[in-house]
Amino acid sequence: MSSNPGLHPAATPPVRIQQNILARGERRLLNWLCPRLPAWVTPDQLTTLGFVGAVLVAAGYVLSWYDSEWLGLALVGYIVNWFGDSLDGSLARWRRIERPSYGYFVDHSVDAMATLLMIGALGVSPYFRFDVALLGVIGYFLLSIHAFLAAKVVGEFRLSYMAGGPTELRLMLMAMTALMPVVGGGLVAGTPFSAFDLFGLFVASILVTLFVVQSFATARMLRRRGG
């Protein structure tokens, strides 16, 4: 979930690597939206809107204890979060008003808080264990740390892994959220986990494995280069 790349005003911005399945279609949509946004809309406002979307997601999950229909609020929140988070950097680049260091720092700081809020709230819903949700957050943050480190030492800012990126992750979470009232939060026979917990453990294991594999690969490359 990224915006304006760059680590220092005098530094060369890292190359953005985005190879997720929906990247081309999403880029066309963002390029279509940017010139149609009102002039008074700013990247900072869109960043704030993305965080508001995360708050809506969290509220939907928490309120689902009272009625599963509140999960609809979470679905709306994911859309709002995508709109704000995906458009803030795109709008800055389209208007040529990038502030590389400021945008990089603020966008990723807000992204981290939004991710913790959304996935953490998923863990306090009736369908998901909190410890499993935190494992998912840890896996996501580890991959984010790898991306930030690689941007500094390799000059490549990777926005996707295994053909998946933030947009695909949101869609997966939305699909899971829509299934929650149908599947329910009952435990799978012989385990202390629901079906959604088991899926969450699977996803978390993939994220952590990717971090380990990518970290070793990058370290080997840097050693060969003598860096």
C-alpha cells in the first residue's frame, strides 16, 4: 500500500516493481480517476480518507457481534480505504506535486496504522481469533520491512509478491468478510480454530515464508555484489 516513493530529497527514487494480477487494470482506472477529481482534493486528504476507510472496516467487524449485517460496513470501508490509499500517490504524481520524503514517510506510516486497525479488528470479530489476526499483521509487516529495506539497499521498491499486492489482499479480505455470515465462526472439528482462523494461519505462513526467502535472496545478491 504505497504512495510517493523516495527516501531522501537528493536520492534517486527507487524503481517501483508492481507485478500483481490487477496492476494494469488498476493503473488504468487510477489514471482515469486522477484528472476527474476536483481541484480542491489533495493527496493528504486522500490519505486521510484511506484511514477513515480503515476505521469503517474496524467498526464493521466490532459491531458484527451485535448483527452480522454490520459486516456490510466493513465491505464499504475496504472500498473507501482502497480509493484513498491508491489515489493519494497517483494524484500527486499526476499533478506533479510529489513530496518524495514527506509522501513516503506519511503514507507508509498511515498504512501501517490502518493495517493494524483493520486486521486487528478482524481478530476481535466473532469469526476470527485475535492471535491469528496478529500473526497475519506480523507477516504483512515483515514483508513491508523487506520492501523498505530493499528500496534503500537495492533501489527497488517492490509493491507485489507472488502476483499479489495490496489490492488483491483487500479483495481476499472482502470475499472472506462476505462469507462470514454464511460460514459462521464455528470451530472446525478437533481444532480450536474456525475455518477463517485456519485460512488466516495459512496466509500468515505464506507471508512469513516469503519474507524469509526474499531476505535470504537479497542478502546473497548483496554479498555477491560486495555491497
